[in-house]
Amino acid sequence: MKTAQLVQTSLEFLTDRFPIEKMNVNSLVRTKEVPVHRMSWAYYLGGLALFLFLVQLVTGLMLMFYYEPTVSDAHASVERITEHIGGGALVRNLHTWSASAMIFAVVVHMLTAFAMKAFAKPREITWVSGVLLLLITFAFGFTGYLLPWHQIAVNATKVGLQSIEEAGAYLPGAMSAWPGALKELIQGEASVGQATLSRFYAIHVMVLPLAFFGVLSLHLLSVQLHGMSQGVDRPTGRTERFFPFFILKDAWLWGVVFLVLFVVALCLPFEAFFSYPLFEAYDAMGSTPDGIKPEWYFYFIYYPLELLPFWVIMLAQNAAIAVLLAAPWIFRKTSRRALGVITVAVATYLVVMTVFGQQIYEMFKGGA
Ligand code: HEM
């Protein structure tokens, strides 16, 4: 009886979220309207993230023609792409700049969707699939960082993987072995080496894109089925046709963003901001260089990890992911005003840790 009820409730939930009668071009595209109000700009962010993902896909495919995923040749192949292949430096710079831009767009998209309560019924699946896309996007960044096989990349990956294993110390009984086993599964051998590079490469160019496409299809289907959320407490009642008006503005924005990315990638190698020699190939016998850091978009977790006990961060990170996944149910009754306050607090934390993380670290560790 209980099982039958559960199946019935689940089926009702799914038919409400994926109404078959709306699965036609008319409902999905032609009659779709986008609300017009002071937060309307936020409706462009998901499309922007999607466009940047496409830039990643095209530039990533181009890089694959020349990149060699072996510990003996990876670094040299990246150097060859940058210095000897026509347009190679531009494509590589585009790939790295656009990766950062995509992370930025996805995070702002999530924050605005949260503040506008766009996760509320019937958009729970849109939200949960969005959280999965966010995690996949970060996984793209983590796996991509190792591929050039330079000193910083390999050492930072070692630190990252080590932190997975350390989590075992805080788990009870047989579970304490799980994080170590997971680390070995990802790493593929006793230390970061060829097996790790092969796995990271396969994950970066095959597993994550396939997962992204699958989850993105679900995300976009549910966005189109339910239309855009009202987003504000006092809707103006004014709307704009999605097709052709909104989508044209989307395309215009993509064009401007691509132009900016193109000029930046042409003039400014991504590495220009690093004080250490990024082109030094990894040397297993060499000393670990100073200043090993992950990419800027991991600072929000990296600096707290350096300052606070490991278990505190692990607990906070897992709790944050659980709260994000369950947000449509946890914040079901929360007002947009309160959601706005939470969003500003989270955004402030992210900005402060990303921009001033190093200073905060030095303040507490006395410049160590
Ligand atoms: C790379 C990742 C992502 C892509 C490509 C993407 C794409 C999109 C697109 C194209 C839309 C419709 C336009 C818009 O509202 O901006 C949308 C809407 C939405 N997305 Fe995402 N998204 C991504 C990540 C996320 C994340 C991380 C979340 C939240 C955890 C999220 C939650 C939502 C919600 C709730 C809506 C509906 C907005 C509304 O109805 O007002 N998305 N997404």
C-alpha cells in the first residue's frame, strides 16, 4: 500500500513537471513569454552560460587536434600549440578565458535564480538539474587544470586529491576507507602520473561533456515547459515574446561577449596574471614550487581550507551541496526578501574570499 502510494505520488510529481501536452513547438517556443521587470536582466544569464559552454566545446575540440595526453608529451604539446601552431595561442586563451567567464556566469545565474525564487514549484527539477550543472562545471575546471602538466598543475592536483583521502579520517568504521578508494579510483595509481592524466583527460573531454549534455537537456526542457518564473513580488504584467525578440537580444549579448573574449584572448594570455613560471614542465624530482594555488574560482574553498580545520570545511561543503539540492523544499515558504538577504550574504562571501583571500590568509597566518 505504502509503495503504491509512493509510486502514485512520484508519478504525479513527474507528470506535473513534464506535462506531455505542452511538448510541442508552439508551447515550447512560439508562445513563450518573458516577464519584463527590474530583474529581467537575470533571464539572460542561463543563455550566456550556455553560449560560453559552446565556446568551450568548439575551442576544446580544436585543442584536441594537437594536445597529447601523455606525461612525456603533454607539456610540450601545449607549448607547441601556444608557440608554433597558427592561431593556437588564441584558441588556448579563448578556452581558458571562456572557462572563467562560464563559471562566473553560472554562479551569478544560480544566485539570481535563488533570489528570484525561480526554484519554487513547478521548477524544482530545473533547479536540481542546475545544481548538477554547476558541479559539472567545477569538475571541468578541476580536470582541465591538470592537462598542461606543468609544476603548479600537477602539485595543485595532488593537493586536491589528497584532500579527498583526508576526509576518510572523519568517517566511522568501514566508511573511512571510501574516500581513499575514491581518490585511487580517480588517480588510477599510487601517485599522480600517467594513469591520472589519462583519466582526467577522458573525464574532461568525454565523461563531463556527455553528462553535461544529458543534464542540460533536462534543464532546458523544464525551463521551456514552465516558461520563465515571475521573479519578483510585484509583477508588472508586461511581457516580451521569447521568439523572436528575447532570443535576438540573447544572440546580441552573445556576440558582444564573444567579441570581448576574442580581444582579451588576443591581447592577454591567461597566464599573464600569475607570478610563477607556468611553462615549467612538471619534474617529479624537482622541489614543490611556492604559491601552489588552484584556479581563482576555487579560492572560496581553498583559503578556508588553509585556515580552518579540514573537517569543518568538509562538513560545510557537503552541507552546502545538500542545502543547494534541497533548496526548493527548504526555502519553499521563504519570502523573496529573505532570499535576497541570503543571496547578498553568499555573494559577499564569494567576492571577499576570491578577491581578498590571500590578504585574509596572511592576516591570520602572519604572512606565513
Ligand atoms: C552551465 C550551466 C547552466 C546552463 C547552461 C543553464 C541554462 C539555463 C537557461 C538557458 C535558462 C533559461 C534562461 C534563464 O533563465 O537564464 C535557465 C533557467 C534556469 N536555470 Fe539554469 N543553467 C545552468 C546552470 C544553472 C544553475 C547552477 C542553477 C541553479 C542551481 C540553475 C537554475 C535555473 C533556474 C531555476 C532557471 C529558471 C529561471 C526562471 O524560470 O526564472 N541553472 N538555465
